[in-house]
Amino acid sequence: MSLSAQDWRRRARCFYYAGHRIAWWEGGAAQARPLLMVHGFPTSSWDWTHVWEQLGANHRLIACDMLGFGLSDKPKRGFDGDGYSIHRQSDLNEALLAHLGIGEHDALVHDYGVSVGQELLARQQEGSGAAGLGQVVFLNGGIFPDQHRPRPLQKLGVSPFGFLLGLLMRRGGFGRSFSEVFGPDSQPSEAELDAYWDFISFNGGNRLTHKLLHYMADRTRHKKRWEAALVTAQDRIGLINGALDPVSGRHAYERWREVLPGARHHLIESVGHYPQVEAPEEVARIALEWLTPAA
């Protein structure tokens, strides 16, 4: 059972990073191993509510809305006037863990968050950060940039006319475009689309959409480093993939199996880009199997 958007808002806490207010959530078993949950674009940590209770039975859950997303601050110029980047969002997630005094932990990452996960793995292997990161479970996302198939609105957002995306985006157009990445039998309801839009548009966030798309350039720029981090970590990473996702579905899953033969993988045939929303029980079950240490 997922938490309503209203309940989720009430549970939000905040801390400050680089002078910005960041909304974050904690739940689950307080004494269990922490699980950092990193959301995707263009949504927020509310994406995790469908698996929150099931995962929380075995883990201490930690999640935040990254800068520019959800209930967190949405500065027009991003971090310190320097825009939005995966590196700074990774810094933010590390800062949240430090704020909570968390060392050893695992991670569950989706979409935009998969790049944060890859950056954290790379830092760990280089000895520059994320020392406590253990296992990482990936959901649909642009893990391999050449397998990422951006939607028309994303293409507009990274074009010279990207600023128009924020000016033109409204609830109706968002709902139609967003629904296209879900499976035909797991479409979001109108009420759910309203809630997604409320988080996205909070404090004018819909007008920043083109700036948050910076991550697409980051993925290309850091492709070799981020993919190398996965190869090195094959024994402790896994991918749960919704096959019907037009952005990073079956084609991306097959590339994962080809490049990372030693990594875990699980394909859900009937769902799209948001498997944690579309097939929450299956996602939680597989994630718990992978994250729970053998007796």
C-alpha cells in the first residue's frame, strides 16, 4: 500500500545543503542496514512510496528530493549559480548520509538516480568518496547512453529552444507524455498524474525542466568512467528492468547482460519505465532477495 501524496508531504523533513533547503524522508526499521533510495527525472522521492513499507520491513530507508525536484528548493541557477549536475547531486546524497551519521549502506536507484549511483560507485573505486556504499540495485535508466532513447520533450529540452519546455509544459501535456512511458496495463490514474504534477510544479519547478536535463550531457561526458565502475562492481550490482519502457526498456536490459555478465538481472515483461510503481511487489521482492545477505 502506497502513501498518499498528502501523507508523504507531512512526513518530509529538511536539512540545508549549500544554502538550499532539501526535503528528505526516513522510514523502515531504524536499526537495520540503511538503504539510500535515489529518484528519477522529472519526479521525486514520492516514487518510492509503493515499495516503502515492504522494503522498510528489512531496511532503514533514506530518500531525498534532489535539488530542483519535488519539495526541495529549485534555484533558477542550480548549485551555487553553476547549474545542475549529477556530480553535485551525488555530493548532496553523500551530504545527507553524513548528516544522518550513516556509513555502511546499500542503494536503490532509478532513472536520473542511476547516474548518481554510477558516480558514487566510481568515487568509491577511486577512493574519493562513497566509502560505505555496498550493493546497488538499478531500475530503468540511461545506464548506457547509447541505449537511452529520449522522449520528444527531452529532445526539446536539450535543444537551443529548451527554455520553451518550461513555458509550454502544463498538466494536460505532462500527463499524456508521462503516461507513454508506462505499460498499457499499469497506466497512472488521473489522481496520480495530478500528484506527480503537483510535486514537479511545486515552487515553479516545471519551469526548470530544461535545466535538470543537464544529466543527459553528463552521461555522455562520463560514459567510460561510469561504465567502468559497473564492470568493476559486477558482484554487487543488479538491474530490475521494465521491458515495455520506450526509453530504457528491454534493449537496455539486453545491453546490461552483454556488458555485465557477472551482474544480476531481472526483467519484468509487462511494465514500463517505473517498475517500482507499476509492479511494486515484484520489485520489492527481488530487491530484498538481492540486498539480504546470505545466512
